[in-house]
Amino acid sequence: QLILDTLDAHSTISDTRSLVIPGQSEPAASQDAQIAILGALNSLLSRDMVKFETHEIVSHVLTPEGSQIAVEGSHEARVWSALPAKGQGAPVTPAQLMKQVGDETAKVGQGRAFKNKWIGKEGDGLVKLASTIKDSTQIDLLEIQSSGTLKSGEKDLADLRKRKLILQRKGQWFTVQKGTEFSTSTAKPETDLTVEMLTSGAWKTSTFKKYNFEAEGAPTEGGSLHQLLKVREEMRNIFLEMGFAEMPTASYIESGFWCFDALFVPQQHPARDLQDTFYISDPPHSLDPEPEYYKRVSTVHEHGGYGSTGYRAPWSHEETTKLLLRTHTTASSAHMLYKLAAKCRGEDVEDDRQDSAGGDEKAKHDDGFRPAKLFSIDRVFRNETMDATHLAEFHQVEGVVADRGLTLADLIGFMKVFFAKMGIKQVRFKPAYNPYTEPSLEIYAFHPILKKWVEMGNSGMFRPEMLEPMGFPKDVRVHGWGIGLERPTMIRYEITNIRTLVGHKTSIEGIENSPAPMF
Ligand code: PHE
């Protein structure tokens, strides 16, 4: 405030050592005062309220002994004050003097006091000769204390330095001018323009803090992949390195036709019940599937065909068009397999795969089939009672391999390789039942921590009742499997309750601290 008021009155400060702090008689010429002034100048400079230049000088400060003298007077002055005036009391003996002012002061002080003719001998003792004295050492030190130097010049300074009463120190002082944002108010600049400032009009007189475009900003915590996504990435990489292509699985909503009928799941199957499947109420029905394929599917269900007796149960069109949340990603696989068989059905589809050597001769026998290896990892929905290990939605890792003459051994072999790549070396298979696969196998893996066999998934060779209506040649075999993503993830991160993995109770810390899996 002193700087701003002085600038306001005189427009410049030519030497900050001349500033007089209110309430003090002497100017703030000392280096301590200049350091305080520099702090104020820097803060005002950052707000463009002042500009200033720095001047380097050599300055002096008092040593501890010098500071003591500045307060109590010089040794010689203390000796002088301890003595009686000549003829006005008993002279003080040197021994008495030492007791009164201390050995050091008595010794050093006597010599100087004699030299100055302040004291003299009387008998064995000492007395004052001068009635008043001028303690120039104290006066000089006080001057240095407040100004950092002596007006009398270098000779006296050198003398005091030699007496180790002062030390040389680099000092600074400043010349100050008004800055572009000069004002006599030191109110902190505003950092925000508020509604209140706009309505009251205070914005007109406020000073605003300037943007600091050089600021580095606070470091932000990086995002982190959820454990399921980490394991998904790991599994996706295993599929990709084994030559699989990823299927599109964006449509959570499917029709009863693609989720069940195309897979030869009977329309009366309990999995299609309301208790197991979430049906969509608005809109409740899908468009009709492609009519010829639809006919082949409904026929194999109702009357059989392709060597099958079918279910011989009445067919419901209503059931087939019901919209639902897919209960497995095998619905997506069915779409992809139907597409894969397009050329076999004689449809004119673009084939981006190159024929190998053999050209024309091969083309003559070409039934349009091309082998495929496909996978997907995405969400499915089941109307489950939720508990520690079950939710109404979870992720399936799904794969299908289509080729001529595949056998169950290929499926088992694939599973062994796939799980081994995840670090699970012990796998076992158990016969199972699926409406769309025959034979079907449940896959079990030995859990090294739980020390028991846990179910990992379900698999099988797709039935002719499913593949042949799609148009696949009779010698084409397709095997498929579905593995849950949650279970291997929970095992990997030793999570026992699924609610800490997904949902509103998810542990964010757990997500951040989970390392990427390296099975
Ligand atoms: N769809 C089956 C399931 O949800 C998994 C599976 C896929 C089984 C493909 C066989 C073939 O469990």
C-alpha cells in the first residue's frame, strides 16, 4: 500500500530505500526492509500494477557483537558509564570494573576509553574524565543497521569490518514506476465473473486476474479399464492370434426366430419362458424373416427333414417374431452363419476371398462354401434371480468354426489350446445337452486356487437341423462354444461377489489397482 500511495503521489519511486513506513521515523533503507519491499513489488508486478528496476549495491549488516553494541553501547562507553566522575566518589579498581562490566568489555573498553581521554587514573583506581561522551561506534552501527552503509564513508566501514562488528553483504534497492494496471487498491483481483457482479455493476470497477496460459495445470488421474474389459482384451488377442475374425454383436435385441428358432430350439422350450427371457413390450414384434429360409426352419421344427423327425409340435408365427433381449450371443452367430451360407444358397454375394490355384476346374465344383473362424465377446441377458454369482446380464465369449469334415476332436483340441493360452492347462469335458448341438460338451477347468473343477462354458457341434436350412453343404461341420467372461475375470482378480465387479457397488479402487491380466 505504501508503494502504491507513494506512486500515486509522486508517480515514481526513484529509490525504495527512501520509503518511510508509516509509524517509523527512519526510511526503510535496511536490506531486511528491501527484501520485504521486493516481495511486495513482485506481487504487484504479477498484476501489472507496477514496473521496477533492480539496483545492486554492496551493503553492510551487523555481526552479533555489532548488534549488541548497537543496543548497549560500545565497550569503552560501558566502561565510562561504570566509573564515578573525578572527585565524586571512590575510584573503581580494574578488578572491580571487571566484575561490573565483564572481563571482555573491561579489557577492550579501557584501552579505547583511555585513548579517547574519556577516563583517567586516580591512585589505583579509574575515574571519568569527560563529563559527556559521544559513542560514535554505537552511532555508526545504528546508522548501518538502518541504512546498510555509513555516510562518513569507506574508511569508517573498513575500521568496523576489521573490528568484526559488521559484515559486507550484497544488497538491492529498486526504482519503481506505475504499471499498466496501476491502482491504489490492493484488493485481490477477481478470478470469476459472477452473476452478482453483473447485476450489481461491480464488474465495471473490478480488476480481474489475468489468465496464466503458461500454467501446467494439475495432473489428472488417468482412466482405467474395468477388469472385464482387461480380460476381454486378453481373450480377444488370443482369438486374433489364432486367426479368428470378430463378429458384429451390437444388437442386444433379437427376435425369437434368431435367438431360438434358427438354432432349432423348440418353441415350447422352457428357456423361452417369461421367467428366463426378457421380452420387449414396445415394439413387441420383429419383421418377418426372409420367407424361404423361414419356411425351411418352420418345416424342420414342425415336420422334420435333413434326416430329422423334427419336434412334430404346432408352429407359432407369433412366437418367432417376439422381440427379446438376446439370451446368448449364439443369436449373432446364427446371423453370421446364415450370411456365410449365402453363396451356398446360390445368392449372388460378393466374395472377397481369393480362390487358390486350380481356378476353373475348382470353380466347377465350387458350392460357394468358405471356411470361417469367428468370435465375439459381448453382453447377454437372462431373467435370473440375482445373487453373489448371478446377475441378469453378463458377457459371453462365443466362437464358431466352420469347415468341411470337422470332428469333435477339433473342438476339444481348440479348447485345450485356447485355455492353455489363458494359463489354464487342465481342462475336462462332460457330455451335455443343447437343442442346437449334438454332441454337446460342458467345459470344466481346474481352478488352482479353489483347487476344484469349475464350469467354464458349453460347446458342441451344430446340428444339421440348424445348418442345412441355412444352406450349408452336407459335409460342412460347424462347432461352437460359449464361455462366460465374468467367471474367469473373478477368478483372475480373486473377486468373490459379482456385485463388486459390476453395478453401483463396483470398487473403483479395485478397478484402478487391477493389473492387466497376463494369464
Ligand atoms: N449358447 C450356449 C450358451 O449360452 C453356448 C454355446 C454356443 C453352446 C455355441 C454350443 C455352441 O451357453
